[in-house]
Amino acid sequence: MLVWLEPWCDELTLAPREMLTLTVEGGEPPEIEATEDNVVVYGAAGTRLHVRINGTIQDTGSAEIPVPSSGRLSTRETVAAIFGRIAEMRPGGIPMPLKRSRWSFVRGLFSRHGS
């Protein structure tokens, strides 16, 4: 599974059964956008994200660089305004996902792994 962190353009790949842990420093939780095979995490203004995969700290820009403020727009809205619906221009080259709740995303993760 591809995990893309915006606005840092950090790209991580998770193998089956690997666990990703995000620790938010400095503010609001990130927005999350998911498709079948990809997850995009949009950091909130002023935050940094510390990433671990199976407990191992990852070397990412998200841990070092706080998200700049985009004024009234969230990071997700800013990326959408700049890159629109052109898949090649979106994080990781992925298409716009169908809208679904975070709960349905989480429920889908558990149903895929037989839990």
C-alpha cells in the first residue's frame, strides 16, 4: 500500500501486515483520503508528522518541516486547488477517491484482514 504525506511529498510503501503509526506534533490531526491501494495523509497547518513502520522511525520531511499555513484552505483543499483532478499531478499519481467516511475506511481494513 502506498502512503503519501502532504504537503511534504513523502512516499512510503507498506507491505502486507506492516503497521504504520503517525504521531502528530503541534496541532490538529491530519485529514486522511483513502482508495483501495493508497492512503494520502494531509498534515494540518503548523504540524509535523512522525512516522513509524512496525515501530521503526522513518526518515521523512514530515518530521522536520512544519506544514505552512495556507490561509483559509486546509492542506487537502490547497493540493486539490493546485492539482485538481489530474491523476498524474495528484499525490502518488493516484486518482481522486470516492467520498466515504473514515469509519467505513477503518471497517474495510479490518474486514480485509479477517479480524
